[in-house]
Amino acid sequence: MSKMEELLRQQEQIALAIEAEVIRSRDEAARGAAQGQYEMAVLMHFARGVPKNYPEAMKLYKLAAAQGHTGAQLNLGLMFENAQGASEDFVQALNWYKQAATHGNGEAQWRLGMLCEEGKGAKQDFQAAMQCYKMAAAHGLAEAQVAIGLMYENHRGVERDYAKAADWYKQAAAQGHLEAQTRLGQIYERGVDIKQDFAQAMHWFRSAADAGYTTAQLHVGLLYEHGQGVKEDVHEALRWFELAAAKGNADAQTKMGFMYSNGRGVKQDYHQAMDWYRLAAEKDHAGALSNLGFMYEHGQGVEEDESRALSYYARAAKKGDAYAIKNRDVLMAHRAEHEAHEAALEAHKAALEAHKPTK
């Protein structure tokens, strides 16, 4: 049997299995079984073997939810939160998540926590959010463990505590959660509330970077660039920056611009630098905007253009970029001085003309 024939056979088997699942779920739903109603709703909700049909999915979820099916209650919350089959309604979403959470559904507890934290469907309540997250985390839900870590890291309802944040990130990181691995690496990299450890930072960054997480790839590059936890290697740094930049990471695109602009690991190339900076600037990245301003101001890779330089500096300054603010102010002062000098020359010229003796 050829590879093509084997692939077709596998696809046919999958199609038959889906068809059988649809028939079984439809029969159980027709008998009023909550699990059958839920499964048929899932197939319609996510278009698995049947056409997507939000209204019918919602109807079946409600039938199953009325019988206490927590998965149906959870998915009703999702539909109201994401405006699927109904208008966006956080109050309804909160209500359905609460019902499922009360019966121990970990994902519902986590999602209920997010609504409480964000103040959607009810008044913002960090304490209630933390309580929900901890209930979900007790089920081992990595997303909830990350959410608790973020609350400690971002000082939301609790004192900022990077050590506690790290403890929660470790639990999620051990489950392969890429954001948790990256945030844990960043805490080790900064060394606030815990001992700075670049080797540990690199361990967690590499774990997430190897799985394609672009923020982690950026940080692996930074550690190689500065020789932290590994031997300094600008070429290896560049390789990691480019991996992240190619996937659209604006920080990495800005870093690629910097590497080309300064000839770090590559031959200096202002045109390549401009290309990378522009990609990041399209995402409104402050550093890229600021660096584009610098290149236009000094004619690096482009014709010198103070007006465009000021435009980029102004955009970056609005985002709080200190480098852009300083360069904008210096350039504006220089232009004002130049204009004042030109005005003085014109005035002097006019005065000379006025006092020129007549014949």
C-alpha cells in the first residue's frame, strides 16, 4: 500500500468514526440524556463532523445544563462571553461559570476568576478572583496557577512577591505551560525576591523556546548576547532573535534592527535594519519607532529627514520612550535655534537693505 493510499485509508477511518460519534450523540440527545445533549452541542459548537450551529448548540447546552451537566454550563458561559449564538453578555457568562464552578469544574472556576479580576459581569474583585483561581489550581489547572502567579507579580489584590509568583509558575511550568516557563525564566533573570540565576533562566527559556514560544526565544538570544548563564555568542543570539522576529515578535524585530544597525553578529546594514524596525513599528513598538527616528535624523539607510525623524520620535514619546523624548527635545531645540538664526540673518539682511544709501 502506497503512502497516499494509507493516508486516504486513515482519513476514511476518521470520517467513519466521526459519523458514528454524531449518530450516537444525536440518538442520546433525542432520548434526553444530558451527556448526549452536551456531546451533540459540542459537535455543533465547534463544527466537528456537522455544520456549525450556535443557536442549536446553545439550546442543547441549556437542556444538559438544566440537568446539572457542568461541561454544558461551562460552554454556555463561553458562548455568552464570546458572543457565540447570542450577544456578548458577561452577566450571563458569570452566572453559568458560577454554576459549573460550584460543582467543582476547574476550568469554570478559572474563567470565573478572570471575570472577577477584570470586573466583567460584576464589580471587580481581586479577592474573589484569587479564591476562584486557587480552587482551579487545586485541580492542577496550569492556567489558574499562572493567573495566581500574575496576581503576585503584578500586585493585583496582593503584595507584589516575585518569589510567590515563581512558586506558582513552577507548578504550571512543570506541566509544560510555555508562558509559565518564560515568566519563571524572567524572574530568575531579574533576581528580585529570589537569587538571580542565569543558568535556571536559560533552562526555562530554552524549554519554552524549543517549543516555539517567541518571547522565550527572544530571551535566549539576550542571554547569549550578554553571556549570561552561557558563553557570549552574538551569532547564536542573532539566530534566536531571527527565529522570534520571523514569527512577528516586535521586540525581536527591533533587536534584529539593532543588530544590523550596529553590525552585531552580522555585517552592518542600515537597509536591513530599517526593514526590521519598520516591521516592529507597524505594531507600534516604541523602541522601533524611536530607532527609526534616529535613522531618519542621521540619514542611516535613508535620506536625512528631520521632519520624519520628529514624527517617529513623537510617536515613541507618546508611549513613554525616554530615548525618543530626549532626542525629540534636542532635535526640536536644534531646529528652533537654526530657525532663530535664519530669522536673525533675514532681519539683518532686511535692515541692511533698509539703510542702503539711495542714488
